[in-house]
Amino acid sequence: MNQKREIELLMFEVLPYISNISYIKEIFEEAESLEDLERKVEELLKVEKDITKKTDLKILLEKIKEAKEKSSNLL
């Protein structure tokens, strides 16, 4: 599966759990791959002060790790 499609599917899986949808959607749109998305989320977690955004980022990071684990199990 190509990277953009994988990111798109992950976005639909994550958004129901997210409070600040526009913030997280913007992060998805900027990402080129799951690895890129994971790196960006980890960087944002280090600097984000808003508790709601930080919680959303933690949820997203957990879902990214689950998706990466699923894809590695398929190989």
C-alpha cells in the first residue's frame, strides 16, 4: 500500500478519538510517510503546552505505532 493511502486510512481511524480535528488533520496533510508522521508527532509532543492538543498527539502516536506494527506483521 502506498504511503499516502496508509496515512489517509490512519486519519479516518484516529479522527473519532480526537478533540482538535483541524490541528491533527493539518499534521496528517504535511506528512509524507508514517515514519515522517511519527517523527513530527514526537517533536510536537516535546513542545506542545496545550493539554488537549498534547492528548490528541498521544492518541495519534499510539495509533501510528499500532499501524506500523500491523504492517510489519503483514510482511
